[in-house]
Amino acid sequence: MESISPFASFTQGVNYSPPWQDLSIIGIAGCSGSGKTSVAMEIVKSLNLPWVVILSLDSFYKSLNPEEHRLAHANQYDFDCPDAFDFDALVETLQDLKKGKKAHIPVYSFAEHQRQPQTTTLYSPRVIVFDGILALHDPRVVDLLDVKIFVEADMDVCLGRRILRDVRDRGRDIEGIIKQWFAFVKPSYTKYVDSQRQISDIIIPRGIENLTAIDMVVKHIQRKLQEKSEKHTEMLRNLGLIAAKVELPPNVYVMPSTPQFVGMNTILQTPETEKDDFVFYFDRLASILIEKALDMSPYASTTVETPQGNQYLGLNPRGIVSAVAILRGGSCLETALKRTIPDCITGRLLIQTDENSAEPELHYLKVQPGIEDHSMVMLLDPQMTSGGAALMAVRVLIDHGVQEDRIVFVTCAAGETGLKRLTAVYPKIKVVVGRIEDEA
């Protein structure tokens, strides 16, 4: 298959692909109790990266109707056949994650044999280790996998592990476990599970004890992550070259160099400035920037009656205004934000640049519920240089349903290349910047 360039030209600008788009999915299948989850956990532990997660096929068990529910509690329902799983929902979830979208993972209760009303949100993993007895069964799932693994173990060992797990973690009794094993689990292995061995890329006998095979998988994932990191860094560099050829658009508002503004910046950049003075003038400058950003918020006309009985034609904010701080620096703008909008709802993004690759990395994410319905979302970052973190932060907001033209990026200082790169990719966002730094 021909590779696709990480960015493509459009009439409005260029496209940015975050490092978690087209993520790698490692599928691990095998008999119940063969050690699939232990192998998955060992892979994640060996990688020791926050963006490698485990996704279990067990989360996609179908909800049972009353009759099926009765059979399940009597250990007479087959949980090991393909019909027990919602493969349509699984495929949709994996496809969304492959595209870099947010996904809602079902929560299944083994004690109640039912899906729970709540879900678990999964966003921005770069690698998913997907395990389940039938992880390689559905051809649609197989097509999405980068590596297919089959874990094998002696059937008596599998039975012993299943008894230990189901009694300890799922509230089952030994008699019911053994009954279900011979009635459903073992026949299902012969009919459905064992055939997955033929399409697997790697067979791991003895499960977690096979450190050589696990190490081979870990090294493969590390190579893929390194390739994606280099591709992402190269894309950012190319975006800078493209952006250098264009002018700053009118939706970038640079604060005018008034005597007051220049005076405050002079105090902030003077090494001899006392701490209390620095904090005071920084908060003052930040307040001016946030107040300017609020001018870009949508307002609705309204008429009020004054205490003297006169009518005044005024404006009310149209919708909720919220903010998201890019940590750690963005939190220093929140004092000014709270002074301007005391009840402003705020979220957090922790984006740090890798010292070796200079690649921005998303480590933490918490956005406000319903942020997609807010009339304006301010993205706060006191300083922007290359624009890599800003590109990633805007993409996160868009992936969470925020419309591009409702985002206002607020920063005290920015490099011109970073501003051009940001607005070339996202031409509809607005930017309020205190000053543009000399990049020489």
C-alpha cells in the first residue's frame, strides 16, 4: 500500500496528524486462562510509556436479555462463542481510535453479566494491546491489527488459572466454573479459538514465561514508535517551511505597543525585577490579553431598564465561555482568568517536549464535560515558540467536539514561525498574542 504524506495541502491550509493517529494495535488471542492478559501486561510494563494501553475483548460482551441472564447465572450460557460478543461495536471503536478519535469503551460486570451504564473514555493512545479469546476471529478486526499473537498453554494449566481468576475476581463458585469449562469453554477452543493460531504472526508458548518472545514483540513496538516519532517531527518541520511562505492572517491579534504595554514587558524582562513586582505585572498583562480575548466571544443584543426607568441597549454573552490551560505554564494565566471570569470552567492539558526528539507529547488530558457546546474556549499558554504543542492542543479540543472557530489561543509571547504554523493548519481559530519574539 502506498504511504500517505503526513500533511496534505488544502485551500485553507494544511493538515496536521497527531502521533496517535493511525495507532498500532497488537492483537493477542488464546484459550481462556492461557495467560493472554499477563502477556499484555508484561508488554505494557516493559514499554513503560503512558500512551500504551490494554483493551480487552471482555468489555464488548453483549448485554443479556432476561432469559439469557437466567442461563448465565445458572452457568448454562455460552460466553465463549462469537455470538456472545458485540463485534460491530468493537470494530467501530477500533476504527475510531485508528483515526485518532475519542472512543467510549463499555464497562462489563461479570458478577451481574451486564454492561454498566457508564463507559470509559479512551483517547490518544499510540499503541493498543488488544487481548481476548477471539481477538483474531473477526476478519474486520484482523485487518486493523499490526501484529497478531497467539498465546498457547496446556489445557489443564488453563483450567487451573481460570478457576483461580473466576473465584478471586468474578465471584464464581468452583462447581459452576468446571461445569462451564466442559460445557462451553473447551468445545469453543476446538471450534473457534485454536483456528486463530493459523493466522497469527507470533505464537508464544508458555505465556508470560516466554520472555524471549515477549522481548521480540516489545522491540517491534519500540521500532514502530520511533518511526512514528520521526515522522511526526519531520511533519512539524515541513509545516514550518510551508508556513514561512505565508503572512500572518488577520485573525492573529497582536497587542499594540502602547507605552503601558511596553512598560510592563520591560519590567517583566528585567532580571532585577522583584518577585512581587513580576507577579503583579504579569497578572496585569495576562488580564489585558484575556479581556481582549473576551471581545471575540459571541454576544447577543438585549435591552435592560435602568434604575431611572430608561432603556439601555446592551449585550449579554451568548453561551458559556471556558478555558483550557496547557500545563505547566498555562496555569500561571489562571489567576488573571479568575479575576476576569470568576466562575470560568477550566480544563487541563499536559504537553511536554521530548528532550531527544524535540517532539511534543501529550501526557495528561482533562477537559470539561459539554465543552463541545461552549460558545468560546480559550486555550492558555504563556509562551509559544515552534507551535508544536499548540497544534496538538488545538487538535485535542477539535477531537472533543469544539468547533475550530470557537477556539481562541491566548499567549503572552510567540515566535512568528509558530504562529504561522498554527494558523496555516487551523485557519479559523483566533489568536491573541502579547508580543512576537525575535527568532534570530
